[in-house]
Amino acid sequence: MRPTRATVLLTAGLVTLLGTPAATAAETPSTLYVNSREGSNCADSGPGSQAVPYCTISAAAKAAGPGQTVKIGMGVYPEALDLDRSGTPGKPIVFDAELADRMPAISVKSLTITGASHLVVRGLRPTTVRVSGSADIELDRLRTSGGRVPGVIIGGASTDVRLTRSHTSDVRIEGGSQRTLLGRNELVGYEGPPVTAQDAPGTVITNNRLVNDCLAAASVIGTSAGSALFNNVVYAYRTAAACPDGAPATGIEVAPTAASGTRADYNLLVDGETSWLTAYKWAGTVYETAAALKAATGQGEHDLLVPSAMMVVDGNDGSPIIDSGDPTAPGVLPTDERGFPTADDPRQPNTGKDGGYIDRGNRETQDWLSRASVEIEENWAPVGTTVTATAITDTRWGGLTYTYDFGDGTDPVITKDRTATHVYTKPCECTVKVTAVTGVGVKATGETTTKVTATGPLTAGFTTRAVLPDSDNPIGYTRPLTYEFDPRPATAAPWPVQRVDVDFGDGTYAHSDHMDRAYTHTYDRPGDYKVTFTLGDKKGAVNTVTRNVRVEYAPSGYAAVEPFRLLDTRQGGSSLQAGNPTSVVLPVGTADPKHPLSGSMAAAVLNVTVTDATQDAHLSVWPSGQPRPITSNVNIKAGGTASNTVTVPVGADGKVLAQLNAGKAALIVDFVGYYQPNIGRRFTPQNPARVLDTRTAGGKLGGGQTRTVKVAGVGGIPADATAVTFNLTSTGTTQNTHVIAYPDPAKRTATSNLNPEPGVDKSNQAIVPVGPNGTITLYNNAGATDLILDAVGYYAEDGKALFTPVGPTRLADTRTTGKIAPGATTTVAGIPANALGAVVNITATDTTGAGFLTAHADGTARPEASSLNTRPGITVPNHVTTPAAGGRIAIWNSWGGSNHVITDLLGYFTQS
């Protein structure tokens, strides 16, 4: 219950403490500053201002006068503080130390006050405190650390000294001191009682926690008549058996010489389950109960003796110390040791004097409020709907005041109720905040978001974006052809959506009971897909939207790697069988433990070799999960060996497929590099530039020999190029062999790029990382051969274009339109108009005479270089990277003989 007289009763017994009159405007400065921290610019010879504070408290003490406050900042003060200067009535000198979490934290060696008056000292941690011959001294929020010596001694006939809200031990009031007040302290007895008043008349001991050992908790002896002990909590921390004489300690002791006029009431004494404590020794007589004391002396009528329990002493729920003290007792303070005010626990009866609710002891029980949150009943609703907000807190008491801000600019709602209602007048994503406040001003705040929508029907929509990788980390990945579909930004939904059904258009589906996320899906192949979202809301409305989505590979940079062998079916004794696709696992992520590469590669560059063919055939390579294209990559004669560079998108499972159209053969696959969005280097295509021709410089390359060739800084290739695309041609070969192009002359790779044969000019395109000093190295395995190296482009940080892979696509086939005559040109279209270059597989077949083909951008001058060497009766393919213009390339046939030419698109370069 809450009596109407509580406030009056509480204020009736207050001692004027804790606040001191402000200095008048004429007194300058009103505040002096002490700060010993590094960088404070302190000087004891300075003015004591904030800009130039004192370094020591003692220096400020010597300068301080009546009405001035000395502000003491955090720092180290290894000094014995001796105070002997005085303020005047109403104008004390105040020493105010900075607190840490409401507790004193600034240490000094000792605090001594001698012959001074009108002083306030607050917030220090001295080892000991000594007051002598002084008057009107306030010692507030101190914490002594002197161990087993008396923490505080007040003597020398001092008057009106107040020790409040402090932690100390073995307090002694002596030497004729008068009217000393001890209020809201925690006092511990080590070598003596927690507090001893000897020859100290008028001592007031109110609202303290007194923790005693084997002696009395409060000992009022000698000529200490007229003293008062009210609202204290007393308990012993040692059993009688542990005391030297085996006798229990005493709670309150009043000597016969001090009993006159001394009063005691509303104290709580913890007796202990094994009689740790003798309750009273009053005027020489022991009393074990408050009733016995009351009957004999008239004192202790409302004292409580309870069993031993820390739950009682600490003021936990249900403790008898709560709301049971005397608010009119002498020396009552308005706040406790932590600065918290007197508070009424509504769950506890007010059993204090005249229905008062001050607690016994040094701490005032407070409501616990550390967090608050808010829930919205209709957190997604159209304009005009009444929404209800409910506050949730961890309060134990209730009785909070709530302030609701609904986030739309309207006035806050202030209420004692946990709920508040509101009607929004316009759509918004509004943040609703609630602030809960206890009766003593403790606050907690929580917030949530509510969605206020426009009125109208449910209208489904969605946005689409390609999901692209942002790193080349082998762990974790983003597969190519991954797209995100998000219904949230494009859907008009006045009520919460409780059903989302997605048809991705490729036979796969997704479902959710909430519209709270985007939907990510990886397609097996590029193309146009009809994506459908069907949404249903809380009120039963259903709406469907279908859109065509173009799924395609993203522009990518090139990551060059040191070539390595990925597959050689000869090592396992297996072979490719016509009509049966062979799966080739690419080094995606950690699929190849020896070569961990990006888990998000979009396309691979491979050198594919077919050997030991049992009959004439061709090999097709394509992404796993996609249908086999009509295109081909390698053409092989029975018993021969043929190779070609292949650029192919990575399948959704990190694989590609390879299949022969006839017979059997062995397959060798070398990994050369890969393309991926947001990493790697851009490509700059160029007209072929010859960087090596051994026929005119250096002579044939013999078996087992190498030749290092400078490529960076040559033929239009910049010095910072990381990889170069070459057309590599062999001629004048003396025996079957293979040629390797690799970056580091000291690390020849176990791969191959070209398989020269006697009497045949052969070519293949190679993408080679640039090695030391801007070079690459060529190696010939056997016999001797001339080599020709034409650069058709390069990869560099400042390159022009990114590569977009495509599934192998046939652009042109002259077998349906007629052969290309010697000296004639055919134009091939179907490349995007904005492409700077294209990667194509060009195949010459049904050739009537030896010659070559040259590919270049349509409408540009034909370069003096070859892209493919043709041979009568032989079908010859080659991977060709060439500039493009207007979406077209031109293919010129030399004067050797007529040819059919087949052109397949593998990808293209665009500037972006």
C-alpha cells in the first residue's frame, strides 16, 4: 500500500546533506580543477582552471577558499591529503572527486582534517580518515582501504561531523566529539566494533549496515548520552565458536554511562541459526529479544530479529528490511549509498513508522529495469488501421510510465498502461519506440519497425538481379547463372503476405509462408525463362505475376594460372567411347586438392588433346547440365593426335562434358586459366603481331631444347601484361612431337599446346601467363621444328574488355551456302554489336589445297598473319581470338584452295 503521508514522513527526518549552496557570481573562480592524467597540462603553480588544472589535490587545497569547489578528475594522487582551511557557514569548501559507476575510484594515501570547519569531501579512496578539532565536516562516498586499522577516527572534540554513504571499518568517535552522524554506510568490524562512540554525546547512527566479528556491532560507551540508533541492519559473520572466548558477538551495546537519552528503534538484527549474535547489551544488561529490551527500557519496540540469511540482508524480494524503517528517524538521508532515492516497493506492505516506506540498512531497494521492447499487434497493415503497441520490460514492480513514439511525427503517447493504440494516416516504414521510466527515473528503451501500407488490392511483383561473386576464395562460391528474385520491393501488399510460391521457369519451385526474403536460384543453362510469383495475404487475397527473365553469363576477367594437367585417360587405361560423354571435373574450389582455385569460376580455358583414335572423329566439349551442342572442338584422324584450345562455361556442378562422335580415343585435358566476374584482368584484342619466327631468327627448335621469347613490351603488348593470347604455328617439323608454352623457364609444365607432325603445318591458340622479365618459354620434345608466334591480344590491369562466355553456338557453316574460293572472304555475323572481340572455334574442311585462313574484324584491313592452316583432305579446327566490329568478323581464305568453313561462338569481349 502507499500512504498519502509518505513524503511528509520521509522529509521530516532529513539532515541537510549532499547539497551545498552555490558560490555567488562575484566569487571567481567558483571551481578549481585537479587532473593528474597524462596530457592534462596540469601545473601546481597554475590557476587551477580546466585548461591548466592542478596536478595534486594538496595544491588545490592550499588555494581553495569559502564557497569554492575543487573538482578532482581521474588520475593518480600518491599524496597524504591534509586539510586545515575552512569555509564559512553556507559557503563550505567542497572537494568533489569523480566517481566510477557511482563508486569512489580516486585513491590518496590518507585524509586528515585538523582544526577546520565547513568542509565537504566526497568520492575519495583514502587508506584512513582522521578528523580532529573540526566542525561542520561532511565526509561523503568515501571508501577506506586501511585494512585492520580504524578506517575513520573522529575526535578532538569535533562537532557536527557527518560520515555518509561510505564503506569503511572500525569507525571510532571519541574525545568529546558531539553530534556526529553516520548515515547510509557499510561499516565492518575487524579489530574492533564496526562503530564505537566513546565519550561522544549525541552520536546518530542511522540506516547503516553493520557487519561485526566477535565484538559489538555498535558500541555506545563512555559519556555518549543522547545518542540514537535507527534503521540499521546488523549481522555477524563469525559464529560464537569461532570467537576467542566462544561467546557470540553483541548487536547493539549501550553502556550505563551512555544510556541516558539514548534511543534505538527500527533496527534489524540477524541472529543466526546457531545464535551467532547476542541482540542487546543495554546499561549492562543482556537482552535476547526486542520485546525484552522494550519491556525494560522502552527502546527497540520495532526492532526485528531474524534468522541468518544473506537474502534478508541484501534486500531481496520479500526481505523484512524493505519498506519497514522510520522515515522520521534522526539523520535520515534522501538517497542511499549509490545515490538512489527512497522507493516504495508496491509488492511489500509499508510497515514503517506511520506507514512509511524507507528501507532499513544502507541500501534502498529499487525496481529493476534494464531492458524494454515493444510489440505491434498489426505490424503490417494499411493506412487507417488501428494498431496496438505493447511494452515488455523486466520490471519487478510495475507502475512504470510509458512514452510511445509511433515514428510518424505525431505527438508521443504518455501512459501508465503497457499498451497504446495509434492510427497512421500515411504509408511509412515507421520505427515505433517505447521508453519505460520507473518512479525514480530509471529508463529503458526499446523499438521495432511497423509497415504501414497504402490501401488497395494485393499486387504481386518482383525484381531480378544476377548474383555475382566478389572474391576468388576456394571456400564458398557463387555459381554462374545464379539469379536473385525479390518480391518485396515490387509488391503492393496492404496486408501481410502469408504465402509465396515461386516457379523459376525451369521445373524448380520454392515456397514460403512469409514475404521476408529474396529467392536465389542457379540455372543449368542460359536462356529465357518465365518466372512466376504467386502471393497470398492475411485477408485471403491472391495475386500472380509472370515475367520473362533473360539468364546469361556475366562479363568476366581472366585469371591466369600456371598450366597443369587435369586429365589423361591413358594413365587409367580408359578411353572415350563414341556416344558416351566423359565428365571432366574442373579445379573449382577444392575439387582438385593440389590446385585449389576460385569456387566461383564462370568459364575455363583448356587445352584438349585427342590421341590414339580408332577412326576419324570429332570431339565436342560443353558445360555439364546442358544439352550437347552441334559444335565441335577437336577433329582427329584415325591413329593421329590433334589438340585445340577450348573455352567453355563451367557447369552448375563444376564440370564439363566431352564426347566423341565416332570410335574410341584417349583424352588429355590441361587447365590453362579461367574467367570470373569481379576478379582477373581485362583483355585487349589486337591484329596479329608476330613476336617470333624461327625461320628468320634463331633457327629450328631441336628436340629437348627451349627458347625464351620476350613478349611484354613487344608487338604492342604492354610491359605490365599478365598473360598473352598467341596463335602458335609449327612448320618444317622432322618428326612427331609436342610443344609446350609456359611462363617460367625454370618450371616447365607437364602439359602441351601443339602437336607438330612432319610435312604438315599445324597451329593452335594458346593463352600463356607472362613469366620473369616479360618472357615466355617454348619447349620442343623431339626432332626439330620451326615455330611461329603471333600475338592476337593480351590481358592487363588496364585492359579494355571483359569476356562473356556462351554455350558453344554455331554462327555459320558454308556447307549450307557454298565453299569459300581461294582469295575470297566470308563474313560471319551473330556476335553482339558492342563486342570488341570474339572467341570462336573455326574449322576448315573439304579443303582442296594447302593454305590458311585469317580472321579479323569486319571492315578492317586484313593482317598478314594466319589463324588456321588448312590441309587437303583434313578437317582442321582452331580456337581463334579475333577483333570484331559491328557484331561481325571476316574470314579470308588464302590462295591455296577452296574450303568449307564452320564458325562456332564460344564468347565475346565487351568494354565495360
